[in-house]
Amino acid sequence: MKRIVFLGPPGAGKGTQAAGVARELGIPHLSTGDILRAAVASGSPLGQEADGYMRAGKLVPDELIFKIVGERLARPDTRSGFLFDGFPRNLAQAETLERLTPIDRVISFEVEPEELVRRLSERRTCPKCQATYHLTFQPPKAAGKCDRDGTALLQRPDDRPEAVAERLRVYAKQTAPLLDFYRQRKLLAPVNGSGTPEAVAKRIRDALR
Ligand code: ADP
Ligand code: ADP
């Protein structure tokens, strides 16, 4: 069970959980959001094109995503498996992934909308290592600094309220239909994403057995 997709609305806890699961299973954590943010930070042509869509809370065009994912899956470390976090996000992406590789399981995170907003409004991210914190639920040890590398934590531009509202709309319209897509293929494992990170981690481990 090592070819895994994490599906769920923004703020559901996918990134928080993905790091631990990938480490335990010895597979790479492939976050299209992290790859895109690194491209934006580097100022590459990909980053320049993606930046406006991301700030507005819209999906980045599929062609850019297919290029990123195709290149990433071609690297040898994905032979032992992979954990996609934030991909696929619409039907065209799910169909493309199906042509690229079989997958073993799709973990879908279930979290109430009010809780998503609570989580996103106080999320802080390390721009260097992408670690995520929450001012109330998962604060860093030293205020405003990453536990791992001491870098000053930032609020992502798309975690501001206007962009959050748009991302939740985009999720409902474009990404939520993938629940049926994967249910039909008998790959879907819904996991309750509320409660402590440890409780959620245990549910995910059980769902991957
Ligand atoms: P996603 O990758 O699905 O968008 P994140 O993993 O970045 O979500 O989590 C969103 C926010 O919620 C972060 O601030 C994170 O620290 C916090 N968070 C994650 N899991 C939990 C949890 N189980 N309980 C409370 N807050 C959480
Ligand atoms: P979250 O889990 O909080 O929604 P991500 O880091 O997964 O955040 O994504 C941040 C942004 O990056 C998205 O709002 C979108 O603009 C872009 N993005 C990430 N993955 C994809 C994808 N598979 N397809 C299109 N856009 C994407």
C-alpha cells in the first residue's frame, strides 16, 4: 500500500499528516503546492505563471501541473511508491494520473467547514522547509520561528480570508467530484480529520493497512 493519494479540502491537515506517513513508509511526499511555491520563490517561468492563480485561490492550469507531475514521477525515488498531497484536484488530473500509474489507496480527509476556516486563518508556514504550524493548535516552540531551522514563519498569501473563501468554493466544485471517481474504483478510504494530529495519524495508519 505505497502508492497513495491524500484528498481533502484546504486546511484539512493533509500536509501535516503527509510528512509522517511518507517517512514511515519510506516514500517521497509529493506536494504540488510545495513544488509550486518553490517555483514562485525562485522566480522561474513556471513560478511566474503560477503565482497569480495561487494568490487568487484558483487552480493552476492543468498543463503546468501535468509537466510538474510527469517530471516528478520520472524520478527513480518514486519506484518504491509515493504520497501525492494536493494532486489530483479535478477530473482531468485524476484521469491523467490513472494513465501514468496505478494507485493503491486514496485517503479522503473529512473535516467540518468551520474547522477548516479556523485552521487556515491561523496557519503559519516556514518558507524554507514548508513545515506548517498553527498559532493556537500547533504553535512553534519560539514565537514566529520554525522549530527545525529557525526561519521566520509567514502567512501564505492564499491563507487570507478572501482567497480562503475562493479555495473552498474551488474545492467543492472541482475537487469534491473526485470522491465519487475514486469510490467507484474502490480506492476511497474516508478518514475523520478532526481531533488531535495524533488521533488522525492513527486513523490514517489503520486505513492504509
Ligand atoms: P492542508 O495541507 O490539508 O491544507 P495543513 O496540514 O497545512 O492542511 O493544516 C492546516 C492547518 O491546520 C495548519 O495550521 C496546521 O497546523 C493545522 N492542523 C493540522 N492538523 C490539525 C489537527 N488535527 N488539529 C488542529 N489543527 C491542525
Ligand atoms: P491547500 O492544501 O492549503 O489547498 P496546496 O498547497 O495544496 O494548498 O495548494 C496551494 C495552491 O497551489 C492551490 O490553491 C492552487 O492554486 C495550487 N495548486 C496546488 N496543487 C494544484 C493542482 N494539483 N492543480 C492546480 N493547482 C494546484
